[in-house]
Amino acid sequence: MLADKTREIFAAFNRIDQFERHDEIYGNLLKRVDPVVTAQPRGQLGDLSRIRAYSLTYRQALLHRSILLYRGALDAASEHNPYSMVLSIRGHFETTAALAYLHKRLQSLKAKTISPETLDSDLCALMLGSRQKGLNRAPDAKQVLNLIEAADRSISRDILDGPAKQHMIMRESYEFLSEFCHPNLFANSIAFDLDSSASEFRFRHEMPIREREFNLVGYLLISASIFIEIFDYVEKLLPARVKD
């Protein structure tokens, strides 16, 4: 299902078993594609039918992003571009976090600790939120780290069956990946090999990706595996379909 070129880069590092796992995960993402979700463009705030429809719509929007970022990260690895690779992987974690935030709010609705109107407003912010000035009607976008923290609570409680604050899988992974997304120590070290004996920085223009950078591809398996579990869990939490 993944490209032959992707298989080749995994084979170069003797990781065919990992390639097969990536291929399986990617296939599982594709199996969850729904080409059309029916949702009325308007409706009364807090209406349960509207919440159901827009939750399914948002879930598919995140799946679209998840699939393309997954493939983009692997394509970048096969093109020996670790910068684009790690940016796509970090973006995938953000996508998983957004879905986990929706999951958490649906859990709160089910537990009656938030109102349908609150969840509906959150959905509007998730789908239409922006920090761009001049968009008068756009709600404020959710802060990414808040989504990451909500994701960790959902994962700890509902996937790993522990206390809500026991695990920090998403936060720790995201912060580590972010080190490669900024022009600082980790990212800068991608650009060169240091020969300390000759006091030379030998820059890696047109050089193949090194194993230490390629290893970051493994983080995709963490994010995508969680994404799939939460994707399926969300539907179990949705308000019941209203019969005509």
C-alpha cells in the first residue's frame, strides 16, 4: 500500500518489519475514510443531532490530515529530507491531540459535566477557530499544548486504563519532536558532520538521511496507533442518531 520507495529506505536500515507495521497502520487509516458526511450548515447551538453530525465531520477532516501527514513523513524520509519528515510527524501528533480533545469533551458530555451548548461551542472552535486577525466571526483557535495535555489524559484513562495524569506520552513525544522543528541544537545537527580532529563542520548537502534521524519515523507509529483507537472510540460516545 505504501510506495516501493518507502520500502527501500526501510530496507536500507534493515527495518522491513517496521515497514510492514507502517504499511498496516496506513491501511487501517485508509479503511476509515468516509467520502461524505451529511451535516446541516446551520442549526440550534447544543442540538444533539448537530453535535453528532459535526463530530463525524471533524473526525473525517482530521483523518484526511492524518493520512496525508503520515504519507508525507514517509515520503520525506524516502527523499532523505529529515526536516520535512519530522515536521510532518509533529503535525501528526497535533492531529491526534485534536481528535483526543474531541473525545475528552464527548466523555464530559456523557458524564453530564458539560452542557451540549458547551460542547457545540468547542466543536465550532475546533473546526473554525483561527488566530488570524480580521476574521471577525471566527472563534479563537484552541492552543495546541492544551490539546496535547487533554490527549494524554484521555490516553491514560481510556486506552491505558490508568489515572488521568499517569502518562505523558503525547506531551513528551511532542516536545522532543519540536526540538527538531526549530533552528537549534537538534535541528542544526542534521545539517553537518563534525570532524573534531580537523575542527571542521562538513555539511551534508545531497547526503542520505542518517539512521539517528530516520529513527524518528518510529514516532509515527505511536501517534497513528492512538489516532485509530480514539477515532473508533469517538463514535461510541456520540449522541444517538435521531430518527426521522
